[in-house]
Amino acid sequence: MNKVGFIDNPKLSAIINITIGLKKSWPRLIRLWLLIAIFISLNSAAAALADSSDKVAESVKLGRYAQSERKRTLDFNWSAWLETTIRQSTYSHKPISMRQRIWAETSIKSKGPLSAFVSGYVEGDFSVFTRYSYEKFGTAAFNEAYLTIDTSRLDFILGLQQIRWGEADSMSAADVINPIDYRDPLATARSNQRLSVVAADVRADLGFGLLDLVIVPWPRFSSLPKSGSPWEPKALRYLRQADKAGIIVTREGQKARHTQLGARFKLFRQGFDLAFIYFRGYEHAPRFSLGFDQSVMAPAATASYDTYETYALSAAVSLFNSTLRAEAAYKSNYPFQSSLISVEKRDDFQVVAGWDKNFFTNLIIQAQGFYFRYSGAEVWGVDRERYGISFNLENKFFNEALRSGVRGVYYLTSHDYCLELFNEYDFDDHLKFKIGYMLLGGKDDGDIGQYDKNDHVYAGIKYYF
């Protein structure tokens, strides 16, 4: 007998029994489906949450990177080196210099138009202890320290800086802004050490050329060598000796503080540069005038600083894989130092022309001639015409690690000369060596010949940190 006995149809009875069974098991099925639905929902939520977490993490990471990039608005670079250079006289057991120098420089660049550059050094010269002189042992100074505002058309450079105008690589007639450092005048046999000046330099890109305006509000003057220095000029030494003996009084005149002004327009063409230059400023080395000091009732030699104007042209032309360079300058009312202890102003005309070329990749030849002439009456002790040549011949060896050559300048009028044999070896990226010989000669009262006893050999080591 079936559970539902009043139904005799077996198929219908089976359907009814299944339906009754489903009704009895319905709560379990609901719970099972709920559990399956919850499991699927939890997995879906977990996957969504994981994906969301990855996106959030990536977003946070990108946010932190962007924040870091916003904070890191300055690019900071620096370098430093330690240098030891000994210059040993070939005429005396006393060295000309034994200089130890620590140099450091840094550049800072913002993501905007601002950047800055600072360089300076601390040095000591142990050779001052080997002679009787008034030289200082130690020196600490900034070499350059300026701020640059770089825009698409205008650049502003403000601060302590070196401003080199002209195309000549030696004996330039247009390089008149930075004074020569006469305390240690020779950088090489054909170039001088220069002092930086505080200036405002405005450069305008005109598309077809460059307009450069320079203002030097506080002129800087050359520092003369101290008494007893190997680079003390003979005329200055005689004046100091006369002052010490009470024969004459030497005194510093009032340094004028007129602003120096300069302008340069440089025209660029393919393979050709032409510049027009004007500068009104000082002769940075003092000139002495003889007078009478009534307060001490004695002759007096007074140092003064005089202004003059420079009008110049400079050009550089690329021709047949070489470069031709030329400068022509007219210096109005240039102050010459007379041997009669007076200042004589004359118009000075200066022309410089040169040629340089690379042969066989590393062989460099540079040759240059110069001609200077002043107008008016003759100045005692100064040749009216001064002309000569300068040159540089160098090559590289041992995978370009060794640079060797000879360079110098020779005055055909006074027979003054400076000749240098040099070798510079890069051991690696940090360690550099140099060794050479410098020969000076000419007239006893010549600009170079007066240092005839300063012939020397030199050796140096430089280590970059």
C-alpha cells in the first residue's frame, strides 16, 4: 500500500512522493543555496576587494611618487678635488710655489627657470716659508657664485662670474672685463689667471643673434704681488725699496667706483660668427704718478685707476675643417704706465688673427699673430708697436690618456718670450698627473723678460672625489 493509498496510478504516485519529499527537504535546499550564494558572493567580493586594493595601492604609490617628485624640485650636483702643485726654480734651490688646494663646486637646477652655480677653494702655499716676503700662506675664496634665470628668450646671470668676450684663444683684445690676478699671473705660457667680478649679465636671444648686456656695479681691481713675491714687477719693487729707504712715499689713491658697462651683439651664421663689442671700464692694474706730498715734504708715487673705452669686432670662421679667428679693437684713452712714473693716455689699436686645426683626430695646431700700436707722443718705457706670435702644438697618446705638447708666446719687438713644455696624464677618472717646464726671457724691463729668473719645472697631482 502506498503512502497515499487512494491513488492507484504508480506514475502519479511517484510524482506525488517526489513532491512531498521536496517539500520536506526545502529548508535544507534553501540553506544549501544560500551557502553557495554567500560563498560565491564572498569570493566575488574578495576578488573585487583585492582588485580595488591593488588599484588603491597603485594609486597611493603613484600619489606618493608624484608627491616625491613635487618635493624633489631641485637637481643637485657637486664635485671636488684636491690638488698639489710644486714649481721649482731652475736658478735657485727655493721653490717658486708649493701650493696645496682643495676645490669644490656645485650646481643647482630647479624644474623652473632658476639655477645656481658656486665654486670656491681653500689653499696654502708652503713656499712662502722659504723666502722673506709679505705673502700670505693661506687663502680661501669663492671663484664664482651666480644665479641664472633662464627663459625662452632672455637669460639673467647675476653674481660673481667670469665673462669672456672675443674669439682669440690667446692675447685677446676684447677680453677686458675680468682683471688679471698678478699674484700668480700665468695659467699657462699663453694665458693668464683671471679674477671673477660681481656683475649682472642679460642675454637676449634674437633668433638671428645674441644681444649681451653687462653691468659691473662694483669694479674689482687686480691684486698686486706682495713684496718679496717671485712675481713682483721690478718697477714696483724699486718703488717699494725707495719707500722703505725714505726716498719716496708710495700711497694708494682713491679707487673710483664708477659702474662698468658693456654690450655685445653676436651674429650667428652657418660656419660664421661675428660680434660687435663695447665696454667702458677700468684698467684693473694700478698706474703710478709722481707728485709731492706736502704733509711729509717728500716725493710721492700715488696709485690710481683710470677708465677707458673699448670698441671691438671679433669673428670666427669655419673653413676647410679648420677655424680662423680674428679680433680688432680700438681702446680710447687707454692709460699707459710711463717709466717716468706718470700716466700717459693714448688711443691704442689692437689686431689679433689666428688659425687652429685638428689633424689625425688628436693632433692640434693653433697659431696666432698680434699687432698693437698706440697713437700720439711716445710713452717712455713703452714700445709704440708691440707685435708677435703665440702658438700651441699638442697631441694625445696611450688611448688619449696622455696629453703632451708645447705652447708659448714671443714678442718680435722686445724679444720677450714664454715657452712651456707640458704633459698631462689621466690615470683614471679620479687621479690626474702633470709635469712640465716653463722658460721665460727677454728684456730686463720687459713684461715677461723681467721674470727671467722664474724659469721652473713643475709637477702636480690632482685627485677628484
